Amino acid sequence: MIEIDALTKVYGAAQVRAVDEVSLHVGTGTVFGFLGPNGAGKTTTIKMLAGLLTPTSGQVRLGGFDVARQRSAAMAQFGAVLEGSRNVYWSLSAWQNLMYFGRLKGLRKARVAERAQDLLTDLGLWERRHDKVGGFSRGMQQKVAIAAALIADPPIVLLDEPTLGLDVEATRTVKNWIAEQARELGTTILLTTHQLDVAQELCDRVAVMRQGRLVADLPTRELLARFRERDRYEIRLEGAAPPGFDAVTREGVTTINVRVSDPREVYDVVERLRAQGAVLESLTQVQPDLEDVFLALVSEPSHA
């Protein structure tokens, strides 16, 4: 659904490569996490994808349409909610915003009304549909922006920091909506966020950029598995640890982190603990989260 081939953007006489030979292919119904630190080239890539910047070289296709040569058709495949921007008109009601954006995108009035009702109901805003968006909480404004981006049923949606600043309830609503759109309706979601726990929970696949290049593009589970620390274990004990062990105790539970060269060595540690009267609660291999992986990728260029 999203095809980016050898995309490159070079700036100025100094020939600074903000984006350097990036290639990505994202299938239908995928929640795709596009991550990177500030200055990595992620925003430049997105602007080229959205037709806001002209690439120096390379090609972008959305739903099979070339962004450079078939711009109108390509943009019809695409909706966006950008963080930090007023994506809707605050002086209008939620209903008026959706009617405006639906008609702007060429939908018949009856179809816009039908689609607006579905979206506002799904996002929990139907009872407030006639209230001005400027009086809404940030979470409600974000929901209206999402509904406006979806009003014409684009097969691809860019969500830039969709849960940033939202309360717990609004965050959960937006997360559920993202999962439903992708897995039940087949929408391709391009998700950009610095909230890596959100990306880990929602994304089927994750790409990470560093200094204009891709340093990872893998299914989320596979990416996490590649960084699993096979030599690190966590031992949890009831009560305090015996002398001689580096441990942390909170609320009556003690945690000991053990690094070994051979997995069998961890059982020697367990036997030493038992011999000193410790009561073992659990033994688990340490699993990385996406934040661990992200930091490793953006700090170690050898990881690819």
C-alpha cells in the first residue's frame, strides 16, 4: 500500500543527505511504526511521502499511484493527523468540521453525514457533535482530527503522535480505534511517535531511521527477539536477599539481576540463594522492550 524506493533528499551546496536511499514497502492493514530521533530524516521522508517535498531521487507510490506523476490520485489514498497542528477548525462544531472536510474531498452530502455519524459514534463524540471543537479537551480535539482524516475512507492514514498529551481514557480509545481500523477495516496506519510503549503495543512492524538511513525494518516481535539478552536473568525472592548479592527490595519483593556467560550458570546462583535460606518467587530471562531496542539502534550504527 505504501511503496518507497531508493528515496533520497539532498539539501544545499554542501550536499547534505537528509534522506539517503530509503526503501520501505508497507502492506494493506498494517500498523507500521516509523521511528527515529530528532534529525534522523523521518519528517523529511514523511513530507516527501505526502507530496510536500520533491525528492532528489527515488520514488513514492501510495495505493499504486506515483506521488510525483499521479499526485491527485495518490493524495486521495492518504489522510493525516499531524501533531502540534490544528488539523480541524476550532470555531466549528465536530459535525460541521466533518461535513466540511467530507465535502472538500468530494463526497456526496448524504455519504458524508452517514460516515460522520459512524466516526463520531465510534470515537465517543456523538452526544457532543454540535459543540464547538475549541471548547473540547485535547483528547476530544484529537478524536475530531482523526475523524476528519478518515471521513473519505482513505486506505492509508498517517498518525503523528496520536496519543501525546491525552489522558488514560482518551489514549485507550484512540489505541482501540487504531487496532480496529487496521485489523478489521484493512486501513494501513503509518504511526510516528516518541511514545515507544504505544508503538510496541500497536505496531505490527517497525522501522527506525538514523542519520538519514534505515537501521531497522522488521516485524515488531522479530525486532525485539533480535535484541533479547540471552545472558541476563531476573531472580525474584520473597523478602530480603542473603548477604553477598546485589539486589533491590520493594514492598517485600527482592529483585536480583544476574549476567552469566552460560545459561546453566544461573542455576548455580539459584542453588546458592536456596542454600542461604532464600525463597525463590520467579526466574525469568530479561526481555527487551522497544525503548531498549530503539536506543541500541540509534546509538550503535552497526545494528541493522
